[in-house]
Amino acid sequence: LYGGKMLTNLKRRSALLITLAVVCATVSLVPQTAGAAASVVPNAGTSAASDPHTVPSAPEHMKACPGDSASAAGFTDTTSTDVDCIKMFGITTGKTATTYDPTGTISRQDMARFIHRMFVPTGVAAAGATAVPAFTDIAHVDAGGTAAINALASHGITLGTTATTFSPDDNVTREQMAMFLNRYASIAKDHAGAAIAVIPAATGEYNYSDITSTSWEGMESIIRLFNLGVTEGNCLAAACGTTYRPSDNITRAEMASMLNSLLNHTNARPAGVT
């Protein structure tokens, strides 16, 4: 009888230990699973069947500058139709009267000017509801640049580099440009007056293998813009890029391409065209 009780107690203790082990194993797996679901894995294009390159999922096929509606910008150093389009809308006036400087970099104050000039053709309000920081480092920026910086800050498109500085002369990286344009796309409307599509980073497919070191907002912005066709355009799967180069300074040509592709999603159209 005593031996039977011992065996019963041993069975009970063994059952309890097994239960505790299962519970502990389950609890330890939850954070790992939740963390792993934060983002999808980029398509590397190693296999057309199981790992193909993907194309943008929500590109806009209508154009802000359809056909030959945008005449040649007249710059001697580029014949880009992207530059022609943003010139038609007054978004760029060129580096000089005759040059665009397509390989040149973009300063933060120039970025503000370009995006600010998109407000009128896309119907974005002149000012938003966000309190504008008193930036202490923009005294040397001209009146147009200062107005642009403050307008973007009022919409939350720029937050400054600190609470009191904007760093107007710093170059804009490709990650930063994606964040600026993503914030802008979140307040602009499409041609039907609806919000521009949002593709979450956790579900949106993409090909870039070099964006895992960006900030979370940077990754979200890049993935959304890829799927809108802003970073890649209407690329064929085989031609889609596999790197975004987030830490590189964006060039004026790259910026023109992204601005033009984003304009396609808005209600910006040539005069007389709806």
C-alpha cells in the first residue's frame, strides 16, 4: 500500500512537471513568434517559382503629365521627362536658368522647397495643424525656403533634426526622402479625393535586401513607396531593383523620378485636364 501511494505521488509530480514544462515552452515561444511577424522577408529573386522578384502592387497608371503635355524643360544637362513634368508644375526651376544638375545632391532646405511647391497642384492646404518649432538654424535661409520649411513642419512632413534645429544645409538621404514623401502621401488625396493607398510594412512585398538597418518609419516608407511604384515605377519583375541604398544621398534626378511617380497618384493634372 505504501509503495502504491509513492507511485501515485510520483505520477502526480511527473504530470505536474510535464505541464509546467509545456507552459514554459509555450510562453518562451510567444515573444519570438510575435517578433518574427513584424515584417516580411524581401524577395531575393533566386527562383522564379518560389522566390520571384515582385512588382509594385499599387502603381498609378494615370499620369500627372499625360502624353506630351509637359513640354521640354529646356535644360542643357538633362532630357528627363520626369524633370519636364515637375518643371511644368513649377516644382523645379532648375539649378540655374539653363541647367538642372541631375547628379547633384539635395539639401534639406531644397527638399522643403520642392515638396512645398507640390501643395498647390495637388490641393494640399497651405498650412497644417502641427505647431511649428522655432528652428534656430535657418536665419540664413531665404524667405521662400523659410516658408517652405515652416509649411512642411505645420503638416508634420518634417520634424527637424532636433526640437530646435532643421539642419537646412545637410544633404537628404534616400531613406529620409522616402519618409518625407510618405508623410506627404499621407495627407495628399488621389484623383478621386480619397486617401492614397497605404501598404503596411508587415504585409507589403518588396525586393530590397538593404533596408533592414533603417529606422522602422524608414522601412515602412520605403515599402509603401515601392508598392505605389514611386521608387521603382512600373518595373517588370526581372528588372526590379534589389537594393534601395537608404544611406546614400539622393540625387536630383532620383528625386525628380520619385516626385513625378507620386504626382501620378494625386489629382495634379495639366490645365484643362481632369
